[in-house]
Amino acid sequence: MYKYLFFKYILSCVIFIIIWMLLNYFTTLHAGIKGAITAISIFVFSPKIKRIDTLSGKKLQTKWFFSKKVHTK
């Protein structure tokens, strides 16, 4: 379970840095506006991980913007 949460936070940081650098390179927006755009983008593009209870036990369900399937482990 912890490796999925670690993956989620590392991926969120990578997405943040990429989007921030792209906005910094292509635009001259104020830092607050860049931060808001980056935060909204992270919310949309980061994987969503939640714990579900099944008859066989607790499992993690991962849903990502780039994947049409819901992955369960």
C-alpha cells in the first residue's frame, strides 16, 4: 500500500515541476497565478488512489487520467 502512496506523491511532485517550468518558460504570469494553474493541473492529472473493502479483504483502487481502466491491487 505504501509504495502506491509514495508513487502518487512522487508523481505529483514531478507533474508540479514540469508544469511550473513550462509555465515559467512560455508565459510571464504572476507566481500566484502559476501556482493556481499548477495546483489545478495536479488535481486533474495525478492518480487517484483509494482503499476499498471487498469480500477477500482490503484492496487499493487506482484511477488515472491517462488510463481508461480502474486498476485494483
